[in-house]
Amino acid sequence: MRRARRVLPRRTSATPLQTAEIAAFFDQLDRLNQEQLLSLGASWQAREKLPHQDALTQAVAAAGEFGLTAQMEEARDQAVRWALHGPSDLWAVTLQDERLQLRRQAAPALADAAVAIALGDRLNDGARALLLEPWANAIEGRV
């Protein structure tokens, strides 16, 4: 005699953070030019450290409150992986060294932007604006 199996709904890879805005952010990464990458790195380096740390603390708290810590960390990690990814061919590294270096310098700013965009309105406006500032400056051409 066969037992009836309970069929559970299929889990999909969709998470609450897969929004059009975060998808657009990741799509735009490959279209960043050298000037924008340079702006991201410079703007992030020029930030005030204490307000930045406070904004990150608020992001972690918001993610925890809404049960989105893993998703927030995945968005951040995906942005950092993009920034640190280089060619697997050692010879190609020398040819693209400048762009690769700019991507690496932009990694922290990209991580902050991914966190802010992923959390959306779950993060207060002040913290969101502060984390997005280097991204907004680079995309809008402000230095």
C-alpha cells in the first residue's frame, strides 16, 4: 500500500529583497565607466566615519527587525564579489589592471549601496541617503 505524500509548495529563489531597484543596481554595475568607479572610491574614502558606522548599524538593525539579515548580507556580498572579480588569466590582469584596481577601490561603496537599495524603505531615510551617497554621486556625475 502506497502512502500519500504531502506535497509542499516549491521554494523559489525569490526573496523579499528581489526588487526592480536592486536588479537595476546589479545590472548597472557592468556599465560603470572608469570615472564613475573612481568617483565611488573617492567619495567613499571622503565619508565621515562615525555617521557611516551609525548608518550601517541601523541597516543591520532594520534587517534583523524584518528577518532580512541573510538577504541583506547576500546583496552586499554580491556587490563585493563583482568588484573583486578579475580575469582568471594572469596575463589579462596586467592589461586590465587599472580598471580592476578601480573596481576594488569602489567595493566598499558598492557594498553600502547594495545594502541600502536591498533594504529600501525598511531603512530610515537618513541612513539610506548616507549609504547611497557615493553611488548617487557617481551615477549622477557629481564629485
